[in-house]
Amino acid sequence: MAPKNVFEKIKQSNHLPQLPQVMLKLVKACGNDRANIEDLTDIISTDPSLTSKLLQIIGSPFVNLPKEVNNIKTAVVYLGLDTIRNIAISSSAMHFFSLSKKLPDFDITRFWYHSYKCGVIAREIARENNFSDPDEFFLGGLLHDIGRLILMQTFPREYQTILDTAVSEKDMITGEMDLFGADAPQISALLFSHWNLNPLNSDAVLFINEPVEKIREEVSYIKTIYMANILSGSDPMEEIPKLLPLTNIPEIRVGQIAAEAEEEVSRMAKSLGIRIREDRDKKVEQDIALEIKDLSLFYGTLQNLLNAKDIPSVLDIVQKGLKIVFNVPRVFFFLLDGEKKMLTGDCSREDKNYKIVRRIALPMSNHASLLVKSMKSGTIQTKFQSSRDMESAISDTRIIRLLETGGMYLIPIASRGTGMGVMVLGVDRDLAKNMNRNRGLLKLFSKQTGMCLQNIGFHQAYASDVNEKKMEAYATLTDKVIHEINNPIAIIKSYLETLSLKLPDKHPAQDELSVVGEEISRVSVLLEGLSSFSKPKIGGFEFIDINRLCTGILEILKKSILLPRQIQAGITIDPGIPKIKTDINGLKQVIINLVKNAAEAMGNGGKIDIRTRLLPGSDKILIDEKKRLPGSIEIRIQDNGPGINPDIMEKLFEPYNSSKKGKNSGLGLAIVRSIVKELNGRISCDNNYGRGTCFSVYLPITPNRQPS
């Protein structure tokens, strides 16, 4: 039987519903930018039954309006055009969902729930894309499956055989085609044409069950209804990645739209008095309420992730989000260190095992580690302490013990096909089952985490690269300037000496020649300063005692610089620091420059503190290999002076960036940075403008050092 023949039979059976005129007027009015409260009130008031229904809804405790609201116009003022419009259209459409009374086993409430959610999502996608008439999309999504109800009403006995055997949507469509020669989407499309709705509504429902690949080249209207139908399913989060080629809406926003729609549909069901069947009503409502709560909290966490500025902030937000949404008690992170090719541990600073976790590292060559397996394969892994696995790594057991939950749930962190690390969740068996039920959410969560980490890493690397190139450009220009100036300086010096020899010793010009010579010498000194920045003088590396070096330098500087300025100075050393391999003269120049800068900034009076220490968490323990990788040491030089002007801070380590005036001003920190880089270290500055500055120099500890 052809679709049109089936449709003719449906019309002859008088089971073809008519679209209420009030709905058509509402859709048309809502698409008009000039529509106002009076227009909407007039349209609704033409239908007494609809007016009565709306007043009943407005008076319900779910809406919670003041008692004095007793007419449609006042309700529109309180609730707004959008809310009243949605209630009105939904109420007008409700009679469609009472068509299948002849099939009591059919779950009409679930059918309505899916249809209404499809309409809401279609409308929100249209709004997100700034499409005109988003309510037309709402109507298309709401009624996209109306053809199924028509077939049930017209052919109840035949359709009962489909309900008895079908277990999926595909089975339903196949059964409809076998029995009637037409499926529900075809009947819906014909009905839309009969109602003279937008022709794109008809096209959209015809494509609604096609594979996603066939939708990519279709018009936006078809894509929107198609996406809305998929996102109205039982597990929309699993489907989101498949739908992204159909839209420019970010993945996180698509998920938010689905979550917000779930909440709106639940609210509307209560407002319209729609209840799930009594035998499962309470449980289903509780499940929906919990799901809505989880989704809201979940997307709130994702939104916070977008605002994270650094890696510790990302990890903190993720840890708190997993705690709030899934009640995960402990979360560890193992992030990939690309240079060292290993996963390094991290967790909340508030965790009692913070120091231990920070020291754990797992080489990517460690095939026994479940964490490495999870990241390499990009799959979720689970392990419990009681699990017997002869090939299990010692590190896996150790991490489970640190979690103190009996098991670990591993979620790989990746972005754009690049592995970033692994989230390690402390779980028991019940919590692991809950995690498995929410894998779609967890995958989206980990993907967003990976994107944030990757973006932060990219911006840091980009900023570092830009800075390196800028410094290289400065150095190249400096070398050229030095070369070009040194030649004429040498010639001038030679001519001055020759002229001085030709003239008598007491000739009046000798004084003038002496002044010129002094100025030429000053230019040479300036050039020497430039040369120090361009090519820092680094000699051979040797093992040195950092504590002894810093103590000795401070004693010298106290006498020459600090005491004359009435500046107090102190030093705190970490006796556990080993000797490190570095250039003693280069490091001396760095410390002297930093202390001298602090003293000059403070003028007279103040305090400077030097502190040495092993950088916490910088050394790593390879548990399975029973090896320890040395970390770094930190030299901190802190003062309580005026701090650094924010304008200077922006380009702190660039040449000629200084508040001081005079010889070589602006070169000191540039030279310091160049030297530290040559020592394979790094330098940072923590500035508290008006209260002081703290410079930190980090130097690596050389493995297999010589004994002291």
C-alpha cells in the first residue's frame, strides 16, 4: 500500500486530527517581532477551553504565582511571553496525545515526553543559531512523530502486533512498512502538508531516521529537527559527538541545551498535570529530578572550566565537580610530561596524600600500569584492590591504597586526538556502576578537561615561544650594533692616541682629547653591558654547594651594598639540598644582580630574605622501576620594598624595560634571564605592588652527582 493510499484511508476513517486554529495563530504571532502582550492574550482568549486550562495551570502550586493573578493578561505579565506561549501551544497540542486509547499498553506519557523534549531542543538550537521563527522549529519537533499515533488510531489491531514484537525504533519502522506500506515519518509529513505547515517540516520528519552521514549536506532546518530527535533519546550525551558535524554550536553548549530541555519538560509535565503511570510514577520522577540536578551541576562545572586560567585551577574545578555531581570522594590526576615521556601525579592541595601523589611518576613505557594502558588506548578502566591480576603493576595497587576507596576508576583525558593524562577516581563497586551508567557525561567531561589543559598549554608555549623569539631578535640586533659600533670606536681611539702623541704634553687640546677619550671609554662600557645580555659569560659546569655560595655572596653584599643603605638581610637554607652541577660565576652574577636590584628599589631601609630549598614534588618516584628521579632546587630572593609597577611587569625580563635611569638601565634582568636559561633553569617573579617582590630561580638537580 502506497503512503498516499494509507493517508486517504486515514482521512476516510475520520481519524485525521485537525490542527487547532489557536495553535496556528500562536505560532504565527510568536514569529512576529511586533507581537505584544495584548496580541497573545487576544489569541488565547478566543479558545474558552484553552483559557480555562491556562488559568487552572496558572493557579497550580507548580507555577507559584500570587493569588491576585486571575486572568490571562496578568499571567502573561508575571510569566512573560515565552512561558505563556509554550504553555498555550503545549495545551493545544495535548489532544493529539490522546489518540491511542485503543492501545492501552502503549506508553503515551513517554511518547509525549519525547515529543515535547524534541520540540524544546529544536527551538533552542534554532535560537542558538539565530534562526527566524524558532517556535516553528518547536512545532516541528513537538509533532514530528504524530504519524505513529494516527496509524495506531486507524489500525489498532494491526499496530498491536508491532507493539508485541518490536523492541527498537528500527523494529517499529520496519513493522509499519511491512503492514501499511508507509512508516510514521511519512504519515507525519503528509499530515504537515495537509495542515499547510512550512514544507521544511515535512522534509525534516522524512529524514528523521536517516544515518547522520546523509544529513550533513541537508539544509539547516532538517539538521535542527534531526539533532533534536537524537538528543531527545535516552542517552543524549553518548550521541553528541556524532552530531557535531551537523552544527557549529560548541559541544558543551549542545549538552547544556539537552540538559536544560530535560528540566523544562519535567516542569511542563507537572504544570499540565501529566503523570507517569502510577505504578512507577514516584520512582521515575525521582530519577528525573536526580538526573536534572546532576546535569545542572555537571554543566555548571564545565562552564567553570572555561574560565580556568591555569592547570591547578582546572584540576581543582574538575575535582570539586566530580565530588558534587557523582560524590567521588578522592580524585588524583596523572598528567603527561611530554619531554620526560611519563605520567606525573597531582591532586588537591587539601588531600592528605598530596605530597606523596605529587612524587609518583609512571613512564609511558610501563606496559603493566593500568593508568598507562588507559591513556594509550583512550578507554575507561576499572580496578579493585581485591582483583587478582598477576600482571598488575605495583603502582596500581599503591595508588588504590592511597585512594582508600577499595578501587580506582580511570578516565583518559584527551583533546583533538592527543592524550593529556588520566583522571583517577576513588570508587567502590556501587559508585563504579554509577560511573558506567554515566559514561557519556564522563567522556564529555574528560574531553572538556583535555581541551582546557591543551589550550592552557598552548597559550603558555605560545607566550614562551614569542618571548624567546623576541629575545633572539634583541640579541641579534645587539650583536649587529656591537659589531658596527666597535669598528669606528677602535678607529677613534687610535686617532685620539695618535693626536695626543703629536701634541706637546701641556698643549691646551690635551684636556679636550682626554674628555673625548673618557666618553669613548664609557661607550665601550655600555657595549660591554650589551654584550653581557647578548652572550652571557658561562664557563664550565661543576658541582657546587648552593647553600655555601648564597651565604658567601650575602656576606659580601651586606658590607658593600646593604648595610650602607640600612637594609636588613637574612638567609634560610635547606640542609637537604645536594650539590648541583652548574656554572658558579654565572649563578653568582644572577644572585648579585637580584639582590642589588632589590636594594636599589628600596632606597634606605627595608628587608631582604634569601631562601634555598628542594622544590616540593619536583623529584619523582618510579614505583615499579624502584627508581627516583631528582627534581629541582629553588633560590628565592624576597624583599618588602615598593614592588614593581604593573607596566614594567608586563615586559619584566625584556631589555631596556626599567624604572631606573642611568648606565645599562633595563639590562640587569634581561642578563639574569639569559644566564638562568644557559644554566638550564628558569626564573619567575611574584610581585605585590606596593608591598614587595619575590624572585625565584629554579635549577635542576643533576642525576648521579659526584659525592660531596
